[in-house]
Amino acid sequence: MSVKKFLLAFLFLCVTFQAEAANFRDELLRLEGVVSVDVITQSPDKDGNVPFKEKYIAWFSQPIDWKNPSGDKFLQRVEIGYQGIDNVNVAYVGGYNLRNSDFPKDDRVELVRMYNANFISFEYRYYGLSMPERLSDDVPALWEHLTNKNAANDFHSVMEKLRGILSGNWAFTGISKGGQTTNIFAYYYPNDADVYVPYVAPLCYGPEDMRLPEAVFTSIGNERYGESKAKQYRDIIMKYLVEMIRERKYIQPRYYKLISDDVPYGSEDMYISADDMPSFDVRYEAELVDIPVSMWQYDKNFASFDEVLNMPKSTSSDKEAYLREMLRLLRENDSASDTGSDEEKSQTPRVRKDYAYQVQVHKENGAYGIMLKYFREAARKEGLTIKFKEEDEPGYYSRTEIKPNLLATLSYDSTLSDNIRRWSHTTESKVIMIYGNSDPWYFVRMEDVTDNPNVRVFVADYGHGAEISMLSSEDKAAATEILNAQLQTNTKENPQELRVLNSSGGNCSFTGTGALMLSVLLMFIRRKKS
């Protein structure tokens, strides 16, 4: 065969593989249960590059109840960043809602970056736009189907369909609640992924696991900073909390205005009867005692609190500036802050965006309870009084987050969490668990698994954002070796693209199989020339 014919064959391959990504949307639309596929226009970086060849939002029709798959359905929103049919596939669950504002951005998680992977990001059922039409926060109907088993079936269904058009190996991963979900998914579907990578995943003992708040006030940070430095940081935050009680006459009403937006308190964000509604004094103190959780979880700057606490206060103008800064710190770190855009708020008018989270907490997932004993004692030493009574602490979050008629139908079942503990010691799936040792959720983590060689636990000197890249050199190498062994089959050619000029002066990009075919073709041409 002549060189000319080889070049013609090469040009044909170039056109064929350039069409690959464009045809991927058509492949998605042909999948059973896919209702529509929206194209996402990606925002380029400063060099004009975008993260994926193509990016889509696919809408999958899913049963509300997987025990009755022919019954009522809801639409599940799935973000798909496409790189190539034989690239690694990273299935990711954040555990919450997807955000429209994030879609054009480079939102790749760590494993996607590491392996130039296809990115399949799930919106969890009953969050964001992936909720049944008749769902209501004050009507118990349908909430019985918000279960981890049903959610796992959602993910399994989507992944099974995508396997028909994506040939690469699979990793399943998630962060925080998504990490918890990753462990749960591995329990239900141990063979759906080649490796499972839960990041900072909690495993709580019920809806009020007191190990977390106890650690936040007594021992958090010791592993990372040493006992002396960690105590210094904890003391800074406690001093701030006590000052917020001392100055509550100024700060509390202003804070109330900030979070209520002049709406009568309790009409929207508190779901308890007027007779049982805590005073705003109690709400204020509850927000304060959660500040240390936020500080440690998100690795905030303790020095910024110390600087504000040491501001001059001798003149009235100095004191005013000081109080405003104290209020600013509260608003930046409280749990009432809502960073969602107006667009996204308007998309979920029926159910508050974190409502499903609270329901799951009280059914299967668990969380931490409120604890004021250390705060109360520190305030007492300064001659100040905490108005939140100790006997009112149990059940506070459930009373204030879930409407009474729904709450009355909920009861916590520890069966799944007990099963997950046992699973961690027996699973044959490859699992890599990543934790941060100064993360509050580290204290409600999976118990150390040392008797199962298939499960490896790695700990970084960091908070809730811990990643593989933050591990020690030795641990990073060990984690990467496991990942490569599970995912390398289809990744060897992917990071290095072959680019050659086509006849019109542009270029063609090939990955995986395309790159291999082109390599063979060019090698044959060179041999013919020689």
C-alpha cells in the first residue's frame, strides 16, 4: 500500500475520532430511561482550555420506590464530563444537590484530575431538582422512599446503562456525606467499581453522636498540631464564644436581622410549633456553639479570630469596629449562612435544600448532637449565663429542622451502620479511605480497619478537605499504587495525547484506542519511507 493511501486512511481516522465526542450525546440519548441531555458550555481557563471534551447534564427517569420499579418516577440529574470512551470513569456523589452555577466551571474532583477521567456526578435523590413532583416537607408521603438502598439502586442503574457506551474501568468516590454514601454503595454493590474511594466519611452512632462535639472542645487538633498548639487554637475559639455572650446585647439583634431578612422568626426556617419554639436567645447560642465545628471542618484561620479579639476597644469608635468585626466572623462561620444563588433557591421552592439531609440523619445516616457544657462552664467563669438549658439539648436539631408531622413518623434504624462496620472487615472490594486528622468528622469515622487487606485507611494533616495529594510521601505512593493497579488497564495512553496536523492546518487529538491505532499507522509509514 502506498504512503498516499496510508495518509488517506489517517485522515479518515482523524475525522472519525473527532466526531467521537459529538456522537457521545447521541449515545446518551439512546440509553433506556434517559429523558433529555443538555449541553454545558464550559468556561475556558486563562489559556483557553476547558476541562472536558464535552460536558452534559443527563436526566434519568428513576423509580421512586425500587421495590416497585414500574410505579411512579422522578427525574435524576447527572452531570457528565466526557473525555473518551475508554478513559477511566469516576462516579462521584456529593450526597446533596448539584449546582447550575458550577457546571461551566472546572469542577473535577481529585481522581478525575489524576486519571484524565470521565466524570459522572450524581445529584442525590430528593435533593435539588432530583425530587418527586408531589414531595412536600410537611406531608409524610414519599419520604419513606428516601433510603440509602434506593439511592444505591439509582447509582447502579445509571452506571449499568453507561457501561454500554463507556469501556474504561470504574472508581466510585465521594466526599463527606458522599464519602459515607461511597461506603454504603460498596456495601450494596461491591462489584460495580474497581475501587471505592471515600473521603472524610462519617459513620455515626445515631442522630446525636456526642463523640464529635466532645472532641471539638477537648482534643481536636492534637494529632496535627500537638496538644499545646491545638489547645491554644481551641482556647481562641472559646474566648470568642464567651465574648459573643458578653456582647450579645449589641450583636444578637443585628445577627437576627441578618438571618431573618425581616421575616418573622420561625415562619420559614424553624419547623416547630409556636408553643415549643425556642427563644432567639437559644437559637443564637446554638449557632455560636457550632462555630468551632465550622472552624475546624473547613480549616479556617484561627489567627483571624485572635486578631479581632485583640482589637482596641478603648474608644466608642474602636468598640464599634470591634463589635462589627465580631458580628462579621459569626455570619461568615454560622450554619445559617446560605451560599446558594437566587436561581438555585428558586429551583427548590417545595423543600429547603438541606431538608432531605436532616430526614436521612434521623432515619439511617446519623450526625452529631448539640453540646453546650464546655461553653456554659467557660461563660460561668466570666460571670455570664447561657440561656440554653441542658435539659433542652437532646433532640434540639430534630425539633428545629424537621416539621412535627413528618418527625413523628421517623425513627433511627442502626441496621445499615452496623452492617457497614461489619462490611469494612470482610469486604473483598478495594477500598481507600482518606481522612483529615483535624476534621471534626474524623472523630466519628470508620473504626480503624487493620484486619482487612482490601481496605486501606490514610490520614492527612488537614481538616475536612483532606485529599490523597496531602498525604505523606509514603502514604501517597501507597494509595496511588493501589489506584493504578485497579485503574491502569485503560489509562496508560490517556494522559499523553497524540496530536498531528491535518490537511487543513488544524489538529486532531487521540486518546486510548485512537492513539494506539495512530501510533501503529505512523510507525508503518516511517518503515515504508525507510
